[in-house]
Amino acid sequence: MHYEGMSRHVVVATGLGPVTIVADGDCVVGLYFDDQARRPEDSRFGEDVSSAPDALLRAASSQLAEYLAGERTTFDLPLALVGTDFQRKVWAMLEEIPFGETVSYGWVAERLGGKGLSYAVGQAVGSNPIGVIVPCHRVIGSDGSLTGYAGGLERKQALLTLEEPPAEDAGRLF
């Protein structure tokens, strides 16, 4: 079945709780935890195709499972991030943060025009519609604290812990 221009979704079980992955046409447009802040109404996700052969959502589900199992460090999926120009600039910067690294909201703000944008950056990060895949969990407070995460701070900590290098790699230069 071809879904061009049609919103649809699957719900997948993960160790972090159920995750809804949303696609529209040939792009992933959302990834949400059940109790996530700023989660759209379920009616906006379109048809539940969990039992249908949907190659895109199957690939997204598989890649998410591989990432959460520690077998994947990047995602290779077509994404469509819907937001304001500023939000899309912030989200593009998030996509550039390498696996296992973190940056501060202030760091992102500086690159977009100045520390005065830190609050706006925080709002844009919190509005990221494709969590985990677009790694908003890699943005932390300037003092290293885990501040804000629409999926909850426990999940943010779990994702950052997942990305920590194994102890035997600590201190190695690659």
C-alpha cells in the first residue's frame, strides 16, 4: 500500500515506554512518548498501520530499536520537520550534534545570533517533533545539568547514558 500524502502511525514498545512514530507521505514527521509534553492529539497522527506493511515506519521502528539496543549511532530516515524558520534552524543544529556528545542551549544560541536567544532555543528544542531521531536530548544546561526534556528527565538521562562510551574506551584518543 502506498501512503503518499497520508498521515499514519505505529506504536512501538521500547524500554523507555511506548513510542508513536508518525509519517506523512514518504517522510517521518513525528516521534512521541505517550506522556510527552507538547504531544499532539492522537487524532492528528492519522491511521494506525501497526499491522500493515509500511516500509518507512518499519524502517523507523527498526532503526529506533537498534539505537536503543546500542547497535546504531545515527539514523538514516527521510524526515520532514514542520515548524517556524527559527525552529527548523535549531533542529538542523541538533541533527549535527554527534552521538555521545552534548552541547548547551547557550552554545546553540551563540551560533544562531547570541546568548539572548537561549530561551527561544530552549522553546524550539522542546518543540522538536521528532525526538530521539533529532537528538534534542543532547542539549543540556550550561552548567552540565539536565534541564528540560519533553519526554521527561529520566528518559533524557537514559538516552545520554546509552550514548556514553564503554568504560574501556574512556580516555582513549581516536
